[in-house]
Amino acid sequence: MEREFKTIALIGRYQSPDLSAAILRLAEFLRERDRIVWIEQGTASSTGLGTAYPVASYEEIGSGADLAVVLGGDGTMLNSARRLAEHPVPMVGINQGRLGFLTDIGRDEALERVDEILAGRFTAEARAMLDAEVLRGAQRVFHTRALNDVVVNNGELGRMIEFDVLIDGEFVYTQRSDGMIVSTPTGSTAYALSANGPILHPRVAGMALVPMCPHNLTARPITLPGDCVVEMLLKPPHDARVHFDGQARFDARAGDVVRVSRSEQSIRLLHPENYSYFSMLREKLHWSASPRQH
């Protein structure tokens, strides 16, 4: 076993009190196995479990927990990953949502799979993140990280925007479109997939540049090396909205530059030992499914 998971933090989907039974069941299961159980602050507030177990902030979880177990959907995992990115605590996802590309343990098998992980029977993988910043002249006006993607779009105005795309300082093209998605391999099965972007295996050291409804039909998705720096310069008079994992956002102005690069931070996911990325894709994307009979 690589390490002993002694202190385990439980993180649940926000504003989801119906999750309290699943969290309580897992907490009791872990306590029976002599583990120290923490409940994340927001999770404790929405489920009312803060009186039975110690409550911890993300900062405390990052610096003091040996393992974080996330119960919810991919959105919950994305939020937790961004909050814990600066810390080495590994993460396990139990799917309480719909698709579950990141939260890959089914709710019905949660206790069994967590028990296996506690016994050291798991596979671990690192997932790359993106550093994203918005520059206004010489000033950085916004900065954050993203596990899935950075999306520049036209906000709620329903019109195209125009921007220059530069890679490693070299001008690539001026694009008129609904926007652009810069995606990690993890995010390649999320929003980028719906925009006809490529699926990138998590071990691919790269990112995908995926145009959204481009006016020029020859503007195709590009797979870039992981050490590239992508810049998007918003051309007047177009403002835009920048989204990070679909959770944080920033309203950018004409003339701003959105700069995206691979982050030095990554997250560590633990999977059951029989986990297969391609098996997950077959299940979630319904590959090899038989045609429906009419």
C-alpha cells in the first residue's frame, strides 16, 4: 500500500440535503474502520452533519487530510479539484449525478470500492490543469485554474465575437465565431466534445483548441502540445465572457487578452483497481450499443 488513508474528508454536492444519507452511511463505514472523518464545511452546512463529525475547510482538507472522497456529479468534482489543486491530497469520486466521467464509482458499490481503496487496491493517475488569466494592458485582472476547460464566448448577446488567436506568441488567425474552448484531456469529453472536439486520452500531454460555431468552416479543432501558451485577443468592439470549468466566470472587455497554459499543478485521482478509461467511454458514450428497433 502506498500510504495509509487515516484522515478522510467527505465532500458532497452543495445545496443537496438528499445527499446526507449517503454521506452519513459512508462516514459511519469509515469510522468503523478506525478512520478519522471530516465533513467539508459547505457539505456540513447543507446536510446538517456538522454536529456528528468534525468540519473542515478546503484549506484544512488540503493540508491535513490523506484522502478526499467526493460524492456528487462531475461538477462537484471540478469544484473540489480547483479548490484542492495546490495540495497533494488524492481524490476519489462517487457518482451521485448523471454522466460521471470523473466520479466513476457507482453509488451502489461505493462502500465496497472505498474499502478496496483503503486496502491499497486502486490505480492512481494525475490529471493536468490549466492556468488561465485575463490581461488588460500590462495588468493581470483575473487568474484562476481549470480542470476541464476555459471557454471564451459571446455571453448572452447571441452574436459572434471576433478575436486573434496566438500560440506561443505566433499569430495563427483571426476568428469570427461564437467563441473558443481550450480544453484539457479531462475536459475533452465535456463541452469540447459537443463542439466536435477530439477526445484526448488523459495521458496525452496536450490541450485541444476547439472553435464554437466558426464563421469560417475551415476553422477546425487543433490538438496542441502541453507546453503551448494560447492567447486570444478580443478585437473591438467585442466584449466577451470567459468561463472556467463552467463554474467561475469573468467579463472581459475588447482589447483584453485571455492567456491559457498548462498549470504546474495537477490533481491525483484514485480509481478502483479494475478501472478502464475505454470501458468508461463505452459506458458513458454508449459505444457499441445495439441500434434501437422501431
